[in-house]
Amino acid sequence: RPGVSAPKLKAGKKDLHSYTIRGTNKIVRVGDCVLMRPSDIGNPPYVARVEKIESDNRNNVKVRVRWYYRPEESLGGRRQFHGAKELFLSDHYDVQSAQTVEGKCIVHSFKNYTKLENVGAEEYYCRFEYKAATGAFTPDRVAVYCKCEMPYNPDDLMVQCEGCKDWYHPACVGMTIEEAKMLEHFVCFECSEDDFKQFQNGFHASPVSDA
């Protein structure tokens, strides 16, 4: 990701309401999320949120962006609960040529992402803000689930206990994913199955959907 700090804006600039990505009919406006050309060919594109669009007297268009970081780009690296489409909204701002914008994308809230029936190639989600200099996250803690006490990864299948209502990874309760998919009812080891025979199947789509 080019630069560490954003250069100061020079006088003589004029703000633009929108910008059309070169070679396309896609219009970028302030607040949109965009895909930006990576510095190394072969790497995935950078993801950023457009904070400002401006042009100079020669009609050179620049975008002020706030970068999203992928988990592997953070100081702590990628962890087990980070989803494949997870991003962190950083406090790292930059000014880049609009010509480096390659496309548009959508960055969902975590809760909305878990409700999607299908996830497109250019759809992501964000549940943390990230301070690039210190590696600190906001919020600094989130709900955890299962015996392993890990935050929810929307890429992983989980099953809900009809007794305590907690969610579990199949492997953590001695099941395969195939076995978990065939379940009609599930009661965890800590809950007595006899006490919950009258429970009907109350599975939800994900731990987040009923939070």
C-alpha cells in the first residue's frame, strides 16, 4: 500500500461529486468503496473508502481514501476466526490518482454480511476498526462462542444447542461437518438431553442473526 501518511492537499484544487472509472461506466462517489491497483502484480487489489474526490487545473483527478486492511496485513496477522472476506477499516489515509481505481466493491457490516444468501466476488465485511501504527482494534472484544471461546467466523458451520442456545463448531463437539448438516436437533454435553425433549428445532442462520 503506497505511502504511510497522507500528503497535504495543495491549493487550487476543486472538489468533484463523482468520478467515472476509466474504461468503464462505473461512477464513484464519496463514501463508495473501491478496489485499487496493488503495487505488486499478482496481489489482490487494495480496498479503500473514498473520502474526497478532487481535480486540479489540468483535470488530473485524485481521490482521498481511507484504507481497509486485510487480516494478514495487520500486526497480529490472520487468525482462525477471521473470515476470507473480512477487512479492517484503518486510520490510514492517502491521496491517490483516480487512475489507480480499478473497480467498485461493497463492504457490509458484519451483521448484514451474515444475512446474505449469496456473497459476490466483490463483497466484503468489516467488524473492526484498526489503528495501523499500534495494531489496536475497536471494539477490542467481541462475543465468543463454543467450547473454544472464539469469535464467530461466518465461513464456518456452527450448530446451536437447544438448551443453552450457545453455538458450537462441529469438531469441538466430536462431529464432522457432514454429521452436523444432517442434525435435526442438537443438545450440547453440558445440557441434559432429557430436560429438553420437548424442544423443537429452533436453529437460526448464524450466531449473529439473533444477537
